[in-house]
Amino acid sequence: MPDISRPFLSVENLTVNFPTPDGIVHATESLSYTLERGKTLGIVGESGSGKSVSSSAILGLHRYSNAIVSGQIWLDGTDLLQISDNDMRLKRGKEVAMIFQDPLSALHPYYRVGDQIAEAYRAHNTVTKKAARARTIEMLARVGIPQPDRRVDDYPHQFSGGMRQRVMIAMALINDPTLLIADEPTTALDVTVQAQILDLLQDLQREFNTALIMITHDLGVIAEVADDVLVMYAGRAVEYGSARALLTKPSMPYTWGLIQSVPDVTGPVDRPLRPIPGSPPSLVQPPAGCAFFGRCAFSSLVPGDRCAHELPELLPIEAGHLKRCHLEDVSVMYAESVEADRVDTATVEAGAH
Amino acid sequence: MAAPLLEVKDLVMHFPVKSRGVISQTLGQVKAVDGISFTLNAGQSLGLVGESGCGKTTTGRLITRLHKPTSGQILFEGEDIANASPRQLKPIRRDIQMIFQDPYTSLNPRQTVGEIIGAPLVIHNLVPKNKRLARVQELLEIVGLSPEHYNRYPHEFSGGQRQRIGIARALTLQPKVLVADEPVSALDVSIQAQVINLMQDLQKEFNIAFLFIAHDLAIVRHFCPEIAVMYLGKIVEQAPREQLYSAPKHPYTKALLSAAPDIQQVIAGGRRERIRLTGDVPSPINPPSGCPFRTRCWKAQDICATMPPPLEPKGGAGIVACHFPENTSPEDANTPVSTARNAA
Amino acid sequence: MIAFAIRRILVGIVMLLAMVLVVFILFFAAGNPARDVCGKFCTPEKLKQVTQVYGYDQPISEQFGLFMKGLVVGRDYPVDDKYREALAKSNPDLVIHCPAPCLGYSQHDALTVNQDIVKYAPVTLSLSIYSFVLWIFFGVLIGVLAAVFKGRALDRITVGITLVVYALPTFFIGTFLLQFVAIKWRLVPYPSYVSIADGGVIGWFSSLFLPALTLALFYMAAYVRITRAFVLESLTEDYIRTARAKGLRTRVVLFKHGLRAALTPLLSMAGLDFAALLAGAVITESVFNYQGLGLLAVTANKNSDLPVLIGLVIVAGAAVILANIIVDILYAYVDPRVRLR
């Protein structure tokens, strides 16, 4: 039953569990978000936060593992978790496509790149080999590979890292998908190449009006491309809102910690990094309360032992900006670091003379 | 003026490329490091940045003498170790240690942490047997791990903890120089800062000189007051960080900086234009004539193809290898990158 | 590629020469080989004569040189020049010319080693090829199926059976098949080798069935397990995820993307296993009493027939070296990243 009012992509209460000999790994717990065509959602998190697992579920890749998935994934009026394996296969690569982190291992080493791209096209279109090849060359040209008619017959190892990622993008976009999931697409690349790839992705997104999910651990990348941002920690969304609101007014201590722990190329040079102490909790036996409890510097400001015992809900703090945190007054977070920054800046200036 | 702790002069590393005939011939050379010079003083940090294939990792391996350089000098406390034999190197290896990028593969999975950290003590036979454990536990404590964990194996630790073990191993012999090759790039963001802070504390406490090799401009800027930018085996610019980041002189440095995503700028206001570098880094087997960057440079003229620009001062504190450097007039020096015009 | 092959063959020849030299030295270190030729009622005079006639009195280096010369230009037996010239006049039939590449002369069999090997090789060659085809086809097929159905009944049963079969000695499998399949149940006629020339392809084919199956079962058990492991490993590769993300059918993902990668390491194993078989499957040939190179080797060893043993060493070594070169060339053909140097 197609629902007109539903957003283009609506992930609702998505839960992904993996049974293992050590117990059930709660990779993603009741995750919900929406995305419209032409927009970019950035999903930020560290390894094990569930950001990749939840996105693979949109592609239905969990169907080939022992994962237990529940919830709903509505794409253009269809719940992708309800359709048959074959119907999902027909959507995969056609309506939803994915780009992976390491283009060298994501491409088959034994086949020519042209054949691998054409394969994606022929899986969803009844065309001749010749037509598929022509379309492949056209796509290679579109993603900025020089001499595409010659390079179409090369093998993946004959390309540089950036060019390989362009090949992956060409493969993902050859069927004009409406949703593109990019899983750390630039992590394995150099900065100047990363900039090229991000530009290319944004150009293509504009051209094809694609909905884009950008999974990354790099807040800088998020800042460059995302409209909305979802911050994930230990399998759950902990903060969700527009990129601007989230980066300028982070409201969950984890988001704040991420921003504070990353050095930048413009701020004061001697600002000490404020790392988040400790490491993430086990996904097999998640803590009873807030998953960030124990690493959080502000849990003592919350009355009682709520952070330790009661899982905070993901609640709006203003229109379109949600956080999963018991801390009411976020200004204490900013106050502390502004104080510290002022001291740092003062020492730098004093030292300069 | 005292001699620098470490001085590198015209260091060259060429790896031969062999042909495929009945009798193999040397066809060419991969010019991984192609004549670089720098000095490192005791307790100082020098950053080496560049993209993959620029020769920064090879430079680190030359200084720790994991490779033998093709030519050039590596003066450590005035003594040239570029051609030293393994026997001559043994005492020097105590003073120059290395921290590796990947904490997962650089620790032997079948050795306990105590054995890994204590191995240098055994090899160099420095501490009597009955005091080795105490030293290992002391080192574990220094890097922020629990001393009781000396009996555990690497797989029982997280990535950040493993990197701490790698650092402890490097510290065992109380080195004077630490070569840190991408020490945090394999770690999660929230863990990176922990390890960076640890290394900074150790540097202050033990007066260690760091050669800090990384591709992440922000981290290098944070760690090193002096930074050298490498491209195709050569240093193209070297300057104090304040100048390098606010007023880069080499077009490549400028492009590199403008390509680095930066949250603070977005928070401060809007997005900025990037300088788009087109194409890839040329092959180090057959680098361009003249200036190595000229094939991707928007300012390149005829002279760039014929004459390699010398690495020399062009106003300000640093040195730059460019015929047409940016930001040379004094008032330019305060122009932030964010307002620099997109030249592409 | 040709340059590669030539270089590898040159290296292979040097290795073979080294092998032959080692075998030479080892055999002569064991004592005077003439003693065995001399026979039961050997007198010291006769022994001295035999030693001289066969050239065993010359230093090893000299004999090695003569052997090498024989390989290149051929040679005549008996070795001692004066004796042979005398014999040529008195009894020309007893002078044997061994054309190049001469591997030696077996006094015991009264044949040149080349003739010996040519006589025994067809059985071994037939047996090797036959069982090779059987075990590769079924081993890989069952291995892939086990990998696809990993953890389910089919996989568990397969893994269990292969473990048992792999643990059984070849002579047991051979004897079992012979006793039950051929003798007791009479499902097949009692196996004895029939060449294509004598019995046609069908006769040849059916005569080899049991011994080939014996050999194949043993290797098949190993190949099922190895194929299963390689396929399982390749299914965890990122490019398999890419193939699925493209929306390809499971069949295509498995066979085109998964199996292709798993086949490469199998290729090098299969090449070496086949080459090793060419030296003779001693146990299988003994159980079925098939006159192959394995039996030749056993017999020669029993009789201390030095020339035959050296000849077999050379043939086996050459087979392994050649198989290695072929595997490397095939490897470069299968995997575009491999360049032959």
C-alpha cells in the first residue's frame, strides 16, 4: 500500500542483531530516520557504532548473513524488509546502489572494470553487450576517467585509488538509482583526491536528484556535504538534526566530544585536544542506561543515577533536532571548553611576542 | 650553536625496476626519496606531510635504517649512519625508534605484551633479568595501561590500547628520536586524540625528538611546530606551522590545505571553494622535468618545466621550492586560507 | 612469457642436474653397485670384471660426466671401451646402443632405462589423468556445494565423510574396492589394464575404473575440504558484497565471482599433485598389480637397479618442474595482477 505522505526513504525502528557464539550482538537498535530525494544524510560514528550495518540492511545485504532484522525500511512507498528476495535483488543496484570504502578490494581483481560495470547494467536492462559497453564508457567519461574507451578494458589494479573509486561510482550510478549509499567513500583516499570525489558525488547527486546517505567517521566530510546528520553510538542514534544545527550547537556530549577531539587546520595551534576517555561499550551486553555513560564528563550533572540506569529517549530539543541524553542544560558543555579555549589562545598570543 | 641531533643531507632512495627478459635488466628507478635535507633538534617535532607515494614513509624507514639509502647522509649526533653496518647500527637503534601505523599487524600476536615491550631489553641486554618485569610494568603505566596486563596478548586490547603498547615498546630503550609513521590514522576519531595527547606528554617528559609522518594536515599541525610538505620524493615547502597554514607559499601546500575538510570553518560560516587539483600524482619512476608539481599546477610557466626550483627562502620564515610562490608579501602572511581566491 | 618459460626451464635443468648428482652420490655411497649385478655366486675376480665392464671403477665425477654425455648424445653399453669393442666383434648383439636422451641401461631388465620407462609409463599416465579428472571435477563441485550450504546437513555430512575417507589409507580403499566391488559383488570385471590399442577407448576406460577411483577418492576428500575453505574465504571478500549490491543473481555471484577467485589457489595445488602422481602411484599400482612406474620403482629399488632409479628420479623431477612452470603460466593467465618475471 503506497503511502503518498511518507518521505522518500523512511527507516523506522530498524534493529539488526547478529547471533554469535558469545551472545547476540546488538549492532543496530531501533534506528529511525528519513531522507528526501536530492538531499544528503550524513551518518557519523566510530567502528562498531552500527552505521554500516544499518545501511547494508537498506540494500538487503543482511539476507546473505545470519543477521536478524526487524523494523521497516520504506523506500518510495515499499517496505524493503517485506518484499521477496528476488524483488529485493531487482531493486538492488537499480533503485538503491552502494559505494564502498576500499575500492581495491570492492572490485573483483580478475575482471576488467568495464565488464564489472557493464554487468551491473545488464543485470537490470535487457541490452546487447555492445550497448552495455557503450553505456559503460559513457559513465566512465561522466565520472571523469580520462580516455574511457581505452581504460574500460583495464583491470582494477591498473587504476590509482581515486580512479578506482570513480569506477565504483560509475558502477553504482549506471542504473540511475534514486538512493545512493556511500560507505566511507573517501577514507582510503588522499585529501586532494577526497576533495575531487566529494565534488563529483555532489555534482552527480544534483544531476540525478539522488538521495545520498554518506557514512563516515570524519566530521569534516559531513560538514562539507551533509544536509542532515545522524550521530550513532553503540548501535543507536544519539543525535539527529540538520548539519548546521548539529555542528554549531551539538547537544549530546558524545557529538560534542567528537568535535572537540578533532584538531583542525584553522583554530589556535596549541589548543590541547580533549579526547573522549575510555572506549565504547560491548554490543553483546549493552549497558542498562546510556551507552555513553562512563565516558561522559557531564553525567554527574544529571540528578540521581539516571544516566547509569535509564536509557534516555531520542527526544526533540527543537524542531528537527533530536538528542538521546538526560542532560537538560547543554550550555555547561560549551561553557567549560570556551573557558579552556580562552586560556589557550591567551598563552599562544603571549608566547608569540 | 650545538650540532643538531639529527641532520639529513641530500637523502636519496631509488628502488630499481627490473625488466622481464631471460636476463633481467634494470629498466628504471622508482625515485621514492629524491634528495631531501632537514634537521631535527633534541626534543623538537618535525612534521612530514604529503599524499601517498610522496616518499614520507620511505624517509622514515631510511632514518631508522630499515632501508639503506642510495646516497646522502644521515648524521645522528654528528655521525653518519647512512652506510653504517648492522653491527655499527646496533647502539644507534636504541636511540632511534619507530611507531608504526597499524597497531593490529605490528604486534606479534603470539607474544605477551610483556615480551613485546621487554624484547629490546633482552636484545640489548640493558636491564638485569630480575628487573625487566619492573621496567615493563613501569612502561605500561607511563603509556596509561594497567601494569598488571603485562601477561596478556595483543588481541585482548582495543586499537587505541595496542597503539599504546607500540609506543611503550618504542620507549623501552629511552630513545632520543621517535619516528612516528601515521601513528593514529588507523584509530577511531575519539581514540586518536588520546594517543596524540599521550605522545605530546611523553615528548615533554622525556625530551624526545619526533619525526611525525602523517597525511592528516590537522593532526600534523597540532603536533609539530615545524612542518615539511613532500611531493614526489622532494620537500616542496618547509615552514613553521603558523605560517604554513595561514599563508602557504607553495601552490601544492595551498591546494592540500584547501582540500582538507574542516568543521571549524563550516561552523564559522558557510562553505568555501576548494582548489580542485586535477588528475593524479605522476609516476615516481618518471617524474616531470623541472618542478615535480608543474603538471597539476595552475601557475606553471615554461620555466617550471626546464628548471627545478631551488628550495630557498622567499620572504617569511620558511623555505619553498617554487618559481612563483604565493603569499610572498608581508601583508599576505595574515590572510587566512578561507578567503584566498580559488585559482582553479 | 616465452622468456619466462625459457628462464624457468633453464633453472629447472640446473635443479635436475643437482638432483641427479645427489642421487648418484647417495647410491655409490651405499657400496659397489656391481655387487648386485654380479649375482649370487660372485667371485672376487668376477666382481672386479663386472665392476670394470660397467664402469663402476671410475670416479663418480667421471661416471656422472658419461651419464650427462649420454643424455645429450646417447651412448653405448657396456661402458668399458675395450670390452665393448671386443664384444662387438665376437657378439655384436650384446652391444646396446642407447640413443639420446639416454637415461642409462638396466642390466637387470636387459633394457635401456628409456625402454623400461616407456613400457611402464602408459599405465601410470592413464591412471593419473583418469583419476585427476575424476577428483578435480567431483572434488571441486562437492566442495562448492558444501561451502554454499555451510552449516547445514549437506555440508556437515560431506565434511564428515571426507574426513573419514581422507584418514583411510589408499591400500585400504583399493583393497576394499577390489574385494567387494569387483570380486564379491561383481559390479565391474576384475580390473586389469587394457591399452587403447588393445581394447579401444571403452575397454581402456572401464579397465582403469577401480584403480582410478581409489586414487581419486583419496585426493577428492582433500580437494572437497580445500575447495570449501577457499570458496568460503572468497565469499567474505568485499567484491562479493559488491557483486550482490549490483543485484546479480546468487548463481552468478557464486560461480562467476566467488569460485573464480577460489580456483586460483586450487590450480597450483592441482598442478603439483598431478605431477607427483606421474612418478607413479606406488600403493594403488601394487594393490591392483598394474604395471606402472610406481611398481617399476619398487622393483628397481628391491633389485638395487641404480640406472632405473636415477632415470625415474629424473622423470619425476622433470614432471614436477614442468608442472610448476605450466601452473605459473596458467596463473598469470587467470590472475591479471600476476606478471611473469
